[in-house]
Amino acid sequence: MTVTVPLVLVVGALVFIAWRYLGLKLWHAIITLLFGFLLAATTLAPDIRAVIGAALTWITGR
């Protein structure tokens, strides 16, 4: 699965909306970012990529 710029922009927009309107604190975002990096280094990373890839395939219909 390739992470594309539009996907990054959509996720970035969601984080901005959560920060601006839902009360997401900066430290919440930083902890979540660090958790993502640590999770990517585990043995679950290929399974997570497969689930995200399947979800994106299902959403886009490709």
C-alpha cells in the first residue's frame, strides 16, 4: 500500500478539525503520533497495513 498525498491531506484535515472543534489538545496529537510510530515497529504492522489497504480498496471500489 502506498500512502498518497491526498490521503495524508485528508487525515491532516481530520486532525485539524478535531483540534479546532472537538477539543483535541496538542499533547493528545503528539502522544497519538508517537503511538503510531511505535505501533509501526511491531509485528502487527503488516496486518494493520492489510486492513487499511482493504478498507481503502472497499471505499474507492478498486
